[in-house]
Amino acid sequence: MAISRAPAAEILCSGDELTLGRVVNSNAAWLSRRLSDLGFEVVRHTTLPDVMDPYIEEMRAASRRARVVILSGGLGPTVDDLTREAAARAFGKKLVRSGEALAEIRAFFAKRGRPMAPNNERQADFPKGSKVLRNPVGTAPGFALRAGRALVAALPGVPPELRAMFDREVAPMLEKQFPGRPAVATKELETIGLAESEVDRRLSGIATPDGNPRLSLMLRDGLVTARLVARGRTSAEARRVLAPAVKKARRILGAAAFGEDGQDISDVVVAMLQKRRLKLSVAESCTGGLIGHLLTKIPGVSAVLLEDIVTYANEAKVNRLGVTAAMIRREGAVSAAVAAAMAEGSQRKSGADVAVSVTGIAGPGGGTALKPVGLVYCAVRFRNETTVKELRLPGDRVMIQSRAARLALDQVRSALAGVP
Amino acid sequence: MAISRAPAAEILCSGDELTLGRVVNSNAAWLSRRLSDLGFEVVRHTTLPDVMDPYIEEMRAASRRARVVILSGGLGPTVDDLTREAAARAFGKKLVRSGEALAEIRAFFAKRGRPMAPNNERQADFPKGSKVLRNPVGTAPGFALRAGRALVAALPGVPPELRAMFDREVAPMLEKQFPGRPAVATKELETIGLAESEVDRRLSGIATPDGNPRLSLMLRDGLVTARLVARGRTSAEARRVLAPAVKKARRILGAAAFGEDGQDISDVVVAMLQKRRLKLSVAESCTGGLIGHLLTKIPGVSAVLLEDIVTYANEAKVNRLGVTAAMIRREGAVSAAVAAAMAEGSQRKSGADVAVSVTGIAGPGGGTALKPVGLVYCAVRFRNETTVKELRLPGDRVMIQSRAARLALDQVRSALAGVP
């Protein structure tokens, strides 16, 4: 028996705040993840301003193209909240007031001791035949209706309201109404140190953008994520398709695959330090605190991180890390020798088990022919050994800082890799 | 003479990472703001997966509906980078290799001493008759072509590359090719310390979402930006409409308006330090390097920043900043006394003119009834005076760190405000 195709889903968002660029559309991404997890294939996001005619047309077009259409926004009490009327007109239904929904809206205001404006009553009007979707966290109820072969569900645009309503009302409806959809299993491998084209080349033998599993590559903070998505008639089958491909991909990528499913290199390094009960100290120059910032985003990092000394000025390198002024004069602040001395000084002064340092030229100024923008030295001092790496990084200042910080953390990972 | 209608623009993004929900589409919002500023009306965002046929169809449909179509994504070197071929097929052009673009891609790799994969050559193929758009920060060139009445411009999906290419290549082209569009003048006022609803309430008298100028509010890193957009038949007229409203808004917002047009509080603080020739040192605990990171994103900060000491462990507060162990025992590491001692120690040890410190509980763990998650102390030591502020910040760990770092920098701004 062949695996059925994933039913197509579309997301249609409305709101001038989106087309004016005042608000980034996080709802489309959130809904896409949820729908993918439920075994649907999101084939389109559309965002329109609060204008009636194109909205009606697009609702009709989406309901012809996809089996599921999620509408986001336009359920508020004001005149530019068009979704109720647009859906009624798109699908040839009358707008009727729901007594039950109206009572809930009244109760919402009464409970908070706030007066209810007359136009809030409009929020209880729905296309005839709709199922009203309850809003557990706000005033705007949603609704769902059948339009030809499609299920259309209208949710409020406020993200916490949309999320709560989708999870409580829409997801169970989708699971019930689409029993035959394929199961999906997904694994993301996070890589470091390889260009996108190189990851693509290496993995092209085990998966393709159209195959099962399907391969897609994504760039995040300069690092490449390889995502494998397998389909099957059941979850177990999807996982069986996925597992050998993931295993092969890991073998092919080797040490470049540092983690999975959204992990940052900082997560992996902190977990290694915790497991081995090792303390880390950091000494930064051109990355200016970014390594510390990445590490301290992680709850509980205080158990492994002692300090991060950002020695931006040369005096600070001397005073705080014990780099000698003579060495800085002789080798330059951006040099393998100074990187090593920074890591060694950091370890000595903090008493850490492992110390990592970065010094480099993030630009745009400060580069020379011999030491161009993008030249970075990272050093790791672990127990009595120091390793130094020279990097030549492309991109602008922010990109160079981002890559340098993550490659320095990767060097810590390498140093710890052999330690049980 | 009435102000002419704004020409319609559409944004068409492609990428599985978008329809799978792995990445939030920030490009659509950024492009929408820029296009609005240039006097275009964004009438639709569409996002599609990396699938050829619907992409071709949508390119054609968009070019019939709008005068300007911006494509984002699909210009990389891999087989799922479809934009070049899709545009050629959508508009009936042959793909031809640009020798000039190829030379630039080769130079990009050569300059960085990296080998160029054969599939990177594909990035120099464009629909015949296109103008090649240079990429100042990456390998993927873009292209622009005429399709009927529409100008279609294809940009890389990586945000810094897209932004640089739009500003340097596309914006000048749009200004030249659409001389009749209404002129627009824009000013963004960056605020700190006020909730969105409070900024809205204060400014509602001087501009509305529908008026001229038009007011819109945006949240960025927990801070509120008030954006005023005025239209006129000429740039001079638009500026004449805008100026008095901006003046009034500044007066109403007072010290809460710290900057304008995308400035971060770190930009303002660095500019103040540069102007006054003052040196800064930083001592962080719960913000973990974020203050240093915000400051060192700014080119040329080395002239004013000496060091940033992230004392995550209590021993580091003692060893690096001279806070006494007795004080930490007595007051707790998160206390007004320790914040003050950190700033004073930072100033003393670094020799800076001004020092700023932060200590707090970013969560999710570590809170108590007396010292809950979100409690943060910031101190500023300037010459011989120390000021300490207690903050109680809402949100999760990342949001607390982000707000604490920015409010600490705002405290530096206050301390320096009286100094010429």
C-alpha cells in the first residue's frame, strides 16, 4: 500500500500591520510547524491587507487548492476586522449571531469588570453553519466551516490566542477529519564548519528534496541545518524510513554534525561541561561578549561558567589576562600567540578547567593586507594543553562575530570530545 | 492637485524553511517597511515551498497584479534554489550565464582563500535581459527584469544580504522608474521604559493609523518604536507635514525617546561616550555578556570601551571586581549593594570614566518570594557618584536579559545626559 500524500494546507493572514511591515508574521511559522507535525503539507502562506475583495477572492482560491485553510486575524470588534463577513461572502453563507458566543463575550468582560462596547457584539456573528471555536484567552471567538472539500478555520491574529485556539479546538478537529493522512517523522542535524553547498553535496546520495525521506537545508546564524523528513502510513513506519537515513547522514557529516533539532553549539558545549563536571572561563576580544551571551541564554549555565572577560582594550588584555605588552607589540593583538596567552591567562586567573579565547578583526575598519578583516584566532586551553586555530571568515561585522563565537565554542567541543 | 495613488507592490518569498515554519519570515516585514517608505503600497505577501510549478504561476500572477514584485530566496547554489530557472520559465526567457557575475563569485571565494564548488557557477545564470544585482556581503547575486508592466527583482533570502542588496541596488532603481508615486517622509522615534499602550495613548492626539502623518507602533527587543509616515506630492511637502508632528511627539515622549530611525540604546550611549571622550567599562552577571555584545556590534567602539567583565560565579565577582564575599553573603549576589560594588570595582580596576553593572535573576530557576525571577539591579558609577536602580521585569529569560541590558545602558545615558 502506498503512503497517501500529505493533505495540503494553506495559511491566509490578514492585517495592515503585516503588509505595512509593522509586525513580523510569526503566526504563519508557528501554524506551519504545527500543521507539519500533524502530517499536513503547508503549500502556501498568503498575507493581505484589510481590504474586502482580494480577501474574499483569496479565501475562495485557497479553499479550492488546499484541504485545510487556516485564517489568521480580522476577528476583532472594529470595522476593519473583515474575516467574518469576508468568509460569509466567499462561501455564500448568511451572517448569523450566535447566542452562545455572545454570552461568552459578555462573560469575558463581566469577569474582568470591564464595560463591553456595543461593537463587541459583532464578534458573535458567524457564517451560517459554522462551528464556533472558543477563545480561552481573549474576547474573539473563531469559527470553522466546510467550503467544498476544504475545512476553513478562522483564528484571532493575537499570537497567544491563535495558539491556544489552534491547539484546543482546531488540532483535534483535524485529527478526526483527516484520518488517512500520512505520518511524518523529522530529524534536523545541526552542522558547523561546512558551507551549505558542501553539506548538500555530501548528503545528496542519501536524500533529495523530492524523495522519502526528503532533504532540505537551512542556514541559521551562519550554520547549516540539514533537515530530513520521512513519511509513512504510520508513525512507526515513518520512523523506520527515517532512522537509516539519519544514521548515514551522521556518518557522512562526521564531527561537523554537532547536534540536532535546533540545538546551538552553545547548548552542546554546556551539556558536555555539565556531564564531565568541568568549569569554563572565556576571554573575548572581537566577539565582544557574544560567547558569554550565547552561553548565558541557557538556564542553569551558572554550574559550569565562571566568568567571561571581554578585553576590548589592549590594557585589559594585559591587566585582566596577563598577556604581556611586549607580546602584543611584537605579534599584534590579533595573533596566534596572543590568542593562546589569553586562553592561558583566563584559565590561570579563573581556576577553570577549560578556557577559550577569541581575538580577531571583525571590521569594517582595522584590516590590513597581512591581517585582513575576517582574520580570527581562537585558542582553547584544556588542562595543560593549548590549541590555536586561525580562521578567515567572510561576511560583515555581525556575521564575523557570530561565526567566530560559534567556531570558538566548537573548538571547545573538539577539545572535550576525547574526554569521557 | 491630489496626492497620486501609491503603486502596488508584492513580496513573493520561497523556501521550505518558511513553509515548514523553521524560520519566521522577517524579510517580508522588512521589505514592506522599505517599500512603504518609498511610496509603494504592499498589497500581498506570498510564501511558497521550493516547488517549481506553483512558483512559476505565482510569479506570473504577481507580475500581472502589481507594478513591483520582490522575490526573496532561492538564489543559492543548490538544486532546490529555483528562482533563476522559475523566473526564466515564468517570463519566457532563456537562462544565460553572466561572465561578470561569475567573475565576482570567483573573486569572493578567492579573496577568502576558499575553494569554489562547481555548483556555485550556477549562481551566475540569469534570465536573458536581466540586470544583475550585486551582492556586497555574500556570494549570491540577484537580478531584476521587466515582466509586462511590472519590475521583478530577485534577492537572496539571507536577511543581511537581502537588505544590503535592496538598499544599494533596488531602491535607486525604484526611485528612477516610478517618478510619479507620492513622496513619503518617515521618522521613527525609539523609546525606552514605556509600554506600547502608553506610547499609543500619549501620541494619539498628534497622529492616527489612517491620518497624514500616519502613526504606527512596533515592538523591537521589548522596546517600542513610534513610526510617523507623512505623504505629499513632493518630498518637500511630505517633510513639511512630518516635521511638526515629530517635534510634538518628541516633546510628549520626553526622555523616553532616546533615539531615532532604528538606533539601539547602545548606539546612543556609544555616540555620547565618543563625543565626551569618556571611557566605559562594564560588569555583568545575569545579562551574561549581552551588554558587551550590543556595544561591540558597533564599529569603532574600541575607542570608548575598555572591558566587559562577566562575573557569572560569585568568586569572579570577588576576584575580578573586588566585591567582598561578606557583602555577597549578607546582601545576596542580587542586591543593590552588590550592583553598586560591581560598578565601583569595575571603574576602579579598569580606570574607566564610567562603569555600568547588572545583577539579577533571569530565571527560569533561582527565584524566591522575596527575590523573584525578573528582579534586576543596575548600577552606574560616573566619576565619584554611584546610582542604583531596581527593576522588576516581565517575560522569559531571554526577554529579561534583553530588557535588563538595554535599561542598564539607558541608565548610562541618564548619567551622561547632564555632561556637555
